[in-house]
Amino acid sequence: MTEDVVADFTGRFFRNHGESTATPTSGRIIMTRRRLVLATNDDKTTIPLSTVIDINVGNVPSHVKQFFDDTVTIGYDVDGRTRSAVIESTGETVDTFVAILFRCLLNGRKAAVKHPSRVGGRVKDTPVVPGKIRIKNRQIEVTTNRDTFSFDVETVMRIERSNKLGDRDDRVTLVVKYIDTDTDAGLTKTSLISPAKSQYVNLLGRFLRLEFDDLREEVADIDLTNPEKRVLVGIHATGGDIDFTNMLDGDPAYVTNVLNSVQNKDLVLENGNGLSLTAKGRIIVSERIEDVNA
């Protein structure tokens, strides 16, 4: 292989070509920026990265689920039919491989961009311009001929798909609403990103959701006191405009300790208007709301 290798490790894999009786085999997993090769002593399977349409971490086909632990499932297209390859290695190796795989698939991809399409609740008359995508650690960056903008996964509030960008009704588009951390006002922005091929809309959305799932796992390990829970709910309900001393029935020093605690746990941040919830704080309020209100 004359191409530069970006990943090379050993593990087990299962190639789903329609059969349901095959078992995983051990071998080498080698990847360049153009292709993924699954090699054993007897044969090899080559998957061009241009055919990859989906990536899923942890979920495997039911008939081979018993054989795998830390996995990534790669969906790809072969002559119009979807095939999949399940790869298993150590958890750290799989995480590193997935990060490299997403970079190979998405970095440098051309996209039509409308940024921002909204600021807060205001619709902006922003032109649609060409741009290029680059993903980093929990961040998406887009460079256009006008400027470069980026947003962290932790600031994303909503992800949707649309079928329209500008005057075109056939352009599959990722609609991302996030908190603008570059200003003290804590405003939300909405950006429209439409890669040239629809498969990259799916992969970009998958990247965001997988990173957000990691956030959820981190949140599950956070222990909260009842006063901290009340602070999170209060900020969520009022937008941070609240008398915390009255809410917590405590002296100013006690209130300061509680607020410092939720900030140190990366659940609350200060902005020009007071306090707001981080992505982790929003997850706790939305997904553990009954516990928070206890």
C-alpha cells in the first residue's frame, strides 16, 4: 500500500455480506485517507471511504452481538446495497480510530453554508456561500470566502435536517442551533450546512450525536446535592435572572459556595446577562428532570 497509513491496529471484525451464520475473524485493520482494509491471513476486504454512509459506535447486528464488546459499525454502499463491517478492539483504540475515521471522511468536504441563518429569534438575510468543513475535538469548523466560524458540540442545542438551502428545494441540509460563546450576551445562532453529497450530511449529524452521547455518559457520573439541583432548575426556568439567596434560604457565603460548585462541575457558566446552563447542565435538567425536582 503506497498511500500514507493513518491507522493500523489488530482486532476482530465481522463483514456482513448478507449471511447470518458467519463469526468474527481476527486480523489487521489498516486505514489511509482513501480506504479501509480489513486483512486476515487468508484474504482482505477493501472499503473505499467514499462509499461509507454511516458510523455507529457500540451497536452491532443482533446475530453477532454475543461476540463483541468495544465496537464500531461502519455502513457502506456496494452497488446500491448497504453492507456493514463491525470492528472490535480495546475501548481506547476504538475511540482513537473513530476520531481519525471521522476526520478522514469529513475534513475538507465542500459544503454550501448559510451562517448565521438566525441570531436569537431573528431571521438573517445571509447569502448562501461555498465553504469547507473541518472537525476537531468536539468542534466543527467551517471556512468560507467570507470568514471562518466554529461551534463546540457542548454548545449545540438542537440538530435537524432540512431539504432546502437558499432557493433550492433538493439540498439536504443540517440545521444546527447553538449558543454563541464568542459574545457575552449568550445569544443563540442557527447555521445551515449542506455538504455536496447527502451521505456527508448523515455523517456530520452522526458525529455530533456520538459526541453528544459522550457528554451524556459524563453527565451520568455527576453527583448533585439538592441545593445544586434547585439552582439548575431555577436557571433553566428563569434564564439566570433569579435571587439565589432567597431560593436557597441561605446566607450569601453559602449561596456562593453552591454556585461555585455547579460552575466547577461545568454545569453553569457566566455570561453578560448572568448565569446560563452549559450543555451538561441542560442535559441534567432535560433528562433527569424528575430527579432534579425531587
